[in-house]
Amino acid sequence: MRLIQFTTENGQRAVGAVADSETIEQLSGVDSIHQLATRAIKADSSLEVLVRSLLSDTRVSYQQIIDEGRLLPPIDHPEPTQLMVAGTGLTHLGSADTRAAMHAQNSASAEEDLTDTMKMFKMGVEAGKPAPGEIGVQPEWFYKGDGDSITAPEAELVSPSFALDAGEEPEIAGIYINDAEGNPRRIGFALGNELSDHVTERQNYLYLAHSKLRPCAIGPELLLGELPEDIEGVSRIVRDGEVIWEKAFLSGEKNMSHSIANLEAHHFKYAGFCRPGHVHVHFFGTATLSFGDGIEPRAGDRFEIEAKPFGRPLRNRLAIAERTIPAVKPL
């Protein structure tokens, strides 16, 4: 089952189940997936069972929602500061190659830098998929922002004015909410574009934290249940109506060096990430980047990311912010 969030023709928020590629079945009694998840926790019900009980007779055109710009991200929070966007890197088989090449160019000792990257990757391959109930090696981790960093599908993905690059990263993100006792509960999964500044990161690996403080996009659909083990998708960039780059990407645990459970365990082991009611969007990483093929995205380019289990593609047009860096003034 897949869900979307959208606004109705009269401007009201709504949640819908994807009946097919053209039809959305609107739910009654809820106006957000956050509210839906909260109700499921209180009722001790699975999301799918609750959704089926809330299906109404209202059918709406999926394409009309898209054409009229009424899609919302598949998760948000009434208080954006209570939503954390984070992620993990070097988690996919092959993901170390592009990273190693990226940093070797500006390293005083390319072999040393490559060894650091490959060492972490090798650790994941050897101990990233522990037996059930056990915790394996920890992955690379990064912070992206709060709820305000999430861009809706079909909306402009706005890179900051000071960025040196605005490169797509086609990924799958896990969506979570903490219950009243602070226990994380997985809501589902969504396609994501974990936009990053690869030029800044390439200058020095210690700039990774800076390179990740960028907006992202997720959706349009939220996949309930377990993540398929083998996912093949396509990532492309369209410029002036023509595809300038396109490549398949792989995800799911069959193509990863870490299990989803291990990534979740290392994220939620921190007490500060288990605050009751808080929502988390966690990117699981990728091995496919247009940056690795020498592509330089420009304002106006359209990113498209799709994979069959997630329904409609995630599409966003790149824009560059005009905001200047604020000056600090003493009080």
C-alpha cells in the first residue's frame, strides 16, 4: 500500500491511498500522515488496517493533483523543528568507488585518503549485516536539517547561493515517528533526492558536514510495510526538455553493505533522537551520482528519480537561492 499527502481543490490538507497510477482514494477523518501514524499508535493498530478503515468514497485524479501543484511531501510535522532529516553514507555496494575518486583528486596522499574511505566501506561489508537481535558496525552518519529542509515533489529544489554544486543523490529514506515512550516506530519508506554539494565535499573530507546541509525532496508516495530486498530504479537529469544524464541505481538490502535494521539501530541509539512525538527522515545512501560522470547541474534542470515499488517518480526542478549570508550584529 502507498499513501500520498496533498491539498484539495479548496485548499484543505488530505491523505490518500494510491488506488492505481491515475486514482487516489481519499481518507476520511485525517489530514496528515503524522496524524494517521499517531492514531495508529494509540489504537495499537497497523497503518494498513487503519487506512483501510478510513477509506472514503471520494476519488480524485492523481494527475490533476500533480498538474495543479497540490502534492505535499509524504511526511511532515506541525512543528518543523521536531522533524530531523539525517542519513548514512558508504552503505551500498559500489558506493565507495565514487567517493574515493572524489577525494583522491585533492589529497596530498591519494592512497591514504582512498584507504580511509575503503576501510569504512570494508567494515560495513564485513560487519554491517549482523544476525537478528545483534548490532553490527556503525555507518558514516550525517545531519541534513529539520522539517523545513524537505521540498515537496514537483516543487523547486532550492540550493543555497553559496553552494559550489547542487548534485542529486537518488536514495530511499525511512520515515519514523517516536511513540509516547520514545520508542521509534517505522511508518514506511519513500524515494528521496538527498541533494548534496559534492564540490565542497571534494575540497576536504572534513567538509562533508557542510556539503550535506542542503535541502532534499522525498516522495511523492509513502510505501507501507517492509522494503523490498532488491530495488532497481532510474535517476535522470532533464535540461531544456532533453535528458542529459540517465543511470540505473540499485538499493534494497541485496545491494547494500548494511542492513536496514543496523542503520536504524545506530541512528536511534542516541537518546536525543528518541524524543516522544518527533519524526525522523533517514536517507539510506546510494552508489549512483551524476557528479561521478562529470555532470554539473544548472538552475532549471529537472531531477527525476523513479523505482517501480514507489509508484510515480520524484521530480523537482533545481533553483538557486538569492539569499545573502546574514551579518552578525552585537546586542
